Amino acid sequence: MEIYKDLNTKANKDFENLLNSQLSKVKIEEGKIIDGIVTKITNKFVFLFVEGLKSEPVLDINELKTLNLIDKIKEGSKVTVLLEKIEDKNGDVIVSATKAQKIKGWYELEKAYEKNEPIMGKITSKCKGGVIVEHIDTGSLMFCPGSQISDKPLKDISHLMNEPQKFALIKLDKIRGNACVSRRQIVSTNKKEDKAKIIEKYKVGDKIKDAVVKGYSSFGCFFGVNNGELDVLVHLQEISYSRINHPDEVFNIGEKHDLLVISVDKEKLQVGCSIKQLSPDPFEHISNYELNKLYKVKVVKITDYGCFCELEPGLSTLLHSSELSWTKKNISAKKIFKVGDVIDCVITEIDKEKRRVAISHRLTKENPYEALEKKYPVKSEIEGKISSINEYAIYLNIEAYDIDVFLHSNDLSYTGNPEEELKKYKKGDVLKVQVLEIKKEEQKVRVGLKQTTPDPLDYFKNKKVNDVVTVKVISSDSKGLTVKPENSDLNIIIKKSQIAINSADARPSRFVGGERIDAAISEIDLGKRKINLSIKLLEELQNKEAVSKFSSPLSGKNLPFSSLSDKLKKDKNENEEQ
């Protein structure tokens, strides 16, 4: 108790008051980053003095070793720490240099990210999917994906390890404390800036000497200019006025050629060049050519839709497949021409504004459709060989004109079934047909086979309803009779209901094949090729005639029901309705 009495002396209280007044001048808060002065270094600990704290903070020396700071400190050096607790349960001050560096580093990264400024870092190690980058200023660790290391694939990155270089911050996750960076953006930006400065040197109309062929593509040739400071593309269309299929037909790798600058795109950082524009334009010679005149042209390229031909070197045009032949609609130029062939063509169009010349090969020959029409007008007969047969028609080739004419199945026979008639013919058969129609503009010719023989319906040309005709019975069945008029090959069906007035007599079996009978025409429509015959109608007409001829004016007047004439009219009406 005596000890405590000594502490309560006036001198001690004055010292305590003086100490508290000094501490109150320095504001100390937990969770703040502060600087401490190294007062003592041992094998295990580093002792710090922090103004405003009652106790000396102590750092584990291993923490400073991990941060690579141990070699940089000595007594009197400053060390930045995070004040975690002013006083724990044991009365000690808790500080952390590691946490302080991490927080300080994050603040620096946030500032750079907000301002879109690059940061200095170095690649320290590889990891799954990329590399680890250490922030030079704070030691913070960041992730760089493999795709963001460079603007081109790198098999080896050893030359980049531990080298201080710029990185772009592309992602910050404050919650997780993760940072993602990109070296590729920095490299690409630097290249763009350098290329932009180079592009500024070039203007449209400049002539580039001794550009070196570096490579090809299907759309052009790449050249290196001015000792490789810039690569330019000469498009396929700008290589030559003559048509070429691929740059390798003209150039070899390493060759030197002069180029003309024709475009400069500062946004896309592209310079477009031409070789052909360094020479005179062959199209200026087009005035030497005339429309509808025959010229010799050279086949220089064959395509699926025709072939390209040269009127002269550098002056080429398309010979479309539709202008190859009069008769072959979808013929391929590959079947009749080869590259290097010299052929005859007629110029059909010259458009100087559009730089277009149209030519035709077929016009060098007479139109076979016009020639055929002259010798074989409509209704004349012509002979052809069957070239093909489909489900509804036959195509005949007229060899002398190399024309395929159209023969529809309906024009094979007047009487037969079209489908069955088609089966009678095969490829290679020769038929004599009549020309029915010629469409020169559409290049179509229609012919008929049945038209070469008399039409069985001609027998009925001058006949009308109720006329009586003599027919021969061909056959009979339960449905009726099949008959054929005299001097005609037309088969006509007489229905069972039209055989007799009396139903008991309407039996097809009453008639035998070869028997000649008379029948009346009940319906006739030559346009629709429809003819109906009736024996019943003939009987009705005969009865009516008999009544009219032999009965008195007053006969049948006293009958309680209808007269015979009324009965005949009724039966006729019923017959017509059927």
C-alpha cells in the first residue's frame, strides 16, 4: 500500500497530466495507416516508436522479410504499418506492415484505374491461365491472363520475367481484392502510336520505290515498304488491268516493285496502293471497238458463270454463260473452252462510264430458231430423235439445228391415255411430228405427234344433237356398250341407261361384237372433245315422229292422264338430265 501512496504524490500526478496533454495532440485511430520510427532491431522483432501511442508497437521480423523490407530498414528508418488495435487484452499495440502495404497498394491501383493510367509492374511467376504481376510501387500482386501478355502468341516469356514494364488495369474487384492487368493493351497502343506517326508520312499520289513482296492472299499481295517500317496491301484488282486469278501468277516473294499510294486511312492506320495505276489504262482504247462487230478474243479465265476474255492485253470482259450457245441453256464454259483459246465474239454493249463491255459468242452464229422457222413453219412436219423423256413429255432433238423441241404427252394420241402413250417410246426413237408453236424470244418449240394423223372427231364436224349415226359394237359389259362410228377410230361409250326406253330391254348383252346399230347424238362439244350417243334417244325420236305422222289432231284428248306426246317429252327431259 505504501507503493501506491508514492504514485499518488503531487509530482506523479503532474507528470501524468503532462503526458496526457501531449498524447492528446496526436490523433490516433484504429484501422488507420501510420508511420513508425524503428527504435530497435533484434533477431526476432523490430520495435517502433509512434507518436501518440503509450506503448511501443512490435513487428515480427519475418513480416518485413516477406515484404523484402528487412534490408532497407535500420534504427531511425520509417516503416508504414496498419494500426489494428491501440491496446489488446494484454495491453499491447497491434500493427501490421503487410496489411498496410496491401491497403496502400489498393489505393494506388484505384487511383490509376479511375484515371485510366498505366502502372509499373513486373512478372514474377506463372500460374494457371496467365502470370502473376507485382506492382513496383506497393508490391501488390495482380493477375495477367495469358491472352493479355502480348498482341501475338508467345511460346517463351522468359525475356519478360522480372522486367519492370507498363501494364494497363482492366479490372478491379474491391470486395474480393483482386486486380487484373493487361500488357497487350500497352503493346498495341504503343504500336498504334508508332504506326500513326509513320502513316503521317504518306499522301495519296506518292510513289513508293522498291517495295518488297512479303506474302499473298486470295484478295491481294502484301508489300513491305521503306525497309519494313510499314506493310501495305495491293488489292487483286489493283495489281493489273488484265484479269488474274491469284497474285502468285504475277509476283515472287522477295521481288521489288514500285507502288502508287491511292488511299490513306488514318483511323484504320491503312495505306492502300496500286501497281496498275502506274501504267496507262487500256480501257482508253475502247473507242477503237464497234458494237455488233466480230472480234477475236482470248480466254484468260474460266468461271462457273462464264469466262473472262481479253480484247487486248489489260482490256478484259466477261463472256456470260447465257451468251455461249443458242440452244444450251446451262452450258459450262469449261466444256467448250480452255484458258488460252482464241474465239470469235460480237460486242453487244460498251458503257464507258461503268467501264463495261459486253460480248456474245452465240451471236457469231445464225439463230437456229429463226432458221428452223424459215424451213419448218407452224403446221409443217419435221423429224427428230428422242433425247429425253420425263413424266409428262418427250424432248426431240432436231439434229440439223441442235434444238430440243417439246412434245407433251397430250399431243401423242387423240384417243389413248397420255401416261400409257408415253410408255410406248424410248430414248433414241425417231418420230415425225408437226410444228405447233415457235417462240424465238423464249427459244422454245412445241410439236405434236397426233396432229400428223386425221382427228377422229372430224367425223362429227358437221353433225349436231339428235343426228343419227351408225356405229359398230366393239364390246359390252355390265356398264354399257363400247362402239366405234364408221370411218372413225374414236371409241364411244353408250351407257346402260341409254340403251333402251324400256328398262327390261336395256341389257348390254343383247348386242354382240361386230354388230352394226344406230344411235342418236345426245351431246356434242368438239372443243372439249366430248361426244355422247344414245339408243334410247333414237327410240324416243322415232316414237315422236310416228305419233306426229300417224295420229289425228284430237287423238289422246279424252284420256284422263297425259298424252303420248307428253310422255315422250317427259322421257326426253329425263334423258337430258341424265
